Amino acid sequence: MAEKRDYYEVLGVSKTASDAEIKAAYKKMAIKYHPDRNPGNKEAEEKFKEAAEAYDVLRDPEKRQRYDQFGFAGMNGQGGFGGGAGMSMDDIFNMMNEAFGGAFGGGFGDFSGFSGFSGFGGGRSGGKHVEKGADLRLKVRVNLKEVASGVTKKFKINKYVTCPHCHGSGSEDGKKETCSKCNGSGTTYRTMNTMFGHMQTQTPCENCNGTGSIIRNKCKQCGGQGIVKGEEIVEIKIPAGVQEGMVVNEKGKGNAARWNGVPGDIHVYIEEESHPELLRDGQNLQYQLLLDIPTAILGGTAEVPTIDGKVKIKIDPGTQPGKIMRLRGKGLPIVQGYGYGTGDLIVQIGVYIPENLSREEKDTFEKLRTSDNMKPGASAKSNFFNKFKKMFE
């Protein structure tokens, strides 16, 4: 579809909808736009996939929380499956079968396709089952400088890798036989009655695990699976602008799949390191600048930290405590283009009042005590009160 719609809008539910309401809405949509009820209808096909994507996110508490907080930016490949392009037919119909409580006997999970219907990626190719490796989870800590520019990190990960002895085939001698039960198709067929009428379903062949081939002489190193436990150094690319709690999806870097199938992904959970001086507020950064009395009164310059190092700013004479200064473009970027521009560095001014003074310093301030310029006038009192009042509005 040309433009993604809000997942709650897709299912026609509110953002406070319960799990039961979300499931009921999805069941209604799945029945209405089911491809076998709408043969050749591309619009219905898209709505069917769109509803499945929305339900895949909203039924999962963790995905739903990220979506509610960050929208599509918080998904990063984890929010649904990109309009069906990254989820197999088996996954979609297993999800449907779960939503319908397995009410269809063999279940939607037994479907691997419909007559005249295609458009879901993964799962099968020419009817043969393609294995998918298991996904991995990884926590990655980043500092503000890395958040500002993005970073690539390398990790040594324990995971399943392709068997080096048989190169993933699972066969000791590289030979495979055509499965006699499915004649190499990888699927078996049966006819069942459903609410949609008579349907022919196809299931993975139990004899060959849907591959269409039988391995007689299994690899001695992997036992015919095509994968073994091992270590691998992987590069994880963290885009600029990420935030605590976001998930970055690295496709194809998870566990290797049996028999040279599709490798799994790595779900990278972002953790932020705190900065010793700067606080993050979305795209903006906050800094508290504490001035000495002479600089606040007479003006001058002061150094403030940024992500790229110290910068000097001008302090005007008579700068008041609580004054806000904004350094444009010294904040953080928006993650992966979800928005424009870069945030700012917000500097809030404070004035340091010394607790212990020398005799000379006390004498100096005693002389200043009687000066009219050192006493707040009506205008100063009014401004102070207005700021105080805004704190309670």
C-alpha cells in the first residue's frame, strides 16, 4: 500500500481496546477480506495482509507498547511484517488459527497458499518448505555521541552456523533422494469443509519435513541437520537518533537455518548510557550552567559541553537565574528519517551563591547592600512573580 495506516485504524478499534476487542476485530476483518471469499480482488488481498500486520503488533504487549510510544519509528522491522512481505504464509495462517481458537479442524496453519493467490514472502518456494533460522536477541549500550552519529559495533555471538563439513546440505556425500511420499513436491494435499465451503489444503510432507528430499547418508558432524553450534562475529549497525527501549532489526544475522534455509534475525534492544553533564529530552539536550555572581552581573563568556566538545557562549550583563538559552542544532537527529532536522541544546542558567566569604568579600557586599541598583525594583518583582505563577499553571 502506498501509505501505512495506523494499526488501530486498520482494525477499527480505539487505542484503549482490550486484547479481546482487538482479537474480535481481527477475526471480523480476516473473514471479510479472506482471499477465498474475494478471488482476484487485489484490494481485498491488501486489506487482508494489512489486518494481519496490525494484529501481529497489537496482540503482542511488548510490540504494542513500543508502537504506542514511538509509532512506526519504534518498530524498526519489528512492527508487523511490512505489509506481508516478510512473514510466511504459514506464519499468517498459524496466527489466524490462534485467533479463531483452532476452530477449523486442520486449521489455517495447514494452508500454505490459495488457488490464484500469492504475494506473501518466505515459507515456500514452488511448494517446497524453506527452513527459517531462529531469531536472536541482543542488548546494545550506546552513548550520546553514538546516538548523534550512528555507530557500527562488532560482537562475537554463540549461535547455530552452517555446518562446515557438509556446507549445510546435511548429507555426508552430498546426495539426496526424491521423497517417495510427495514425489519431491514437499507437500501433501487434503480436502476439508470450512465456513467458506470446500477447500483444498496443503501441508508439509511429514516424510521429508517439506523439503521434497530424503537424506540417507547423514552428515556425521551435524547429524543431517546442516547446522552446528558455533561462534560468529557480527556487525550491528545502530542508526542515528535511537532511544532507550527501541529495537533495531538486523536481518539474516541470527541462527543459521537447517538445510541452507533462510537465516534468522537479530533483534537489537537499545540501552542508553547516561552522560555526565547532559540530559536527553527527546531530540533536545539539557544542560544546567552555573554562573558566578560577577559574570552574571557584568557579563562575559562561559563554556558549555556539547556532544562534540566544549563551546563558548556569550553571557549578557545582568543575566538572571532561570534564563534559558538555546543552541540550535546541537541536539540529536530523528531516528531513520522519521521527521526532519536536529534537536537543540537547551542551557538553563543558575547563579552560584557562595556560603563562606572572606572578610574583604563581606565588606564589599556590605557596601553594595545600600546601593539602589542592588535592590529589586517593581519591574523585577513583577517579572519574578509572573515566572513563579507560571509554575502552577
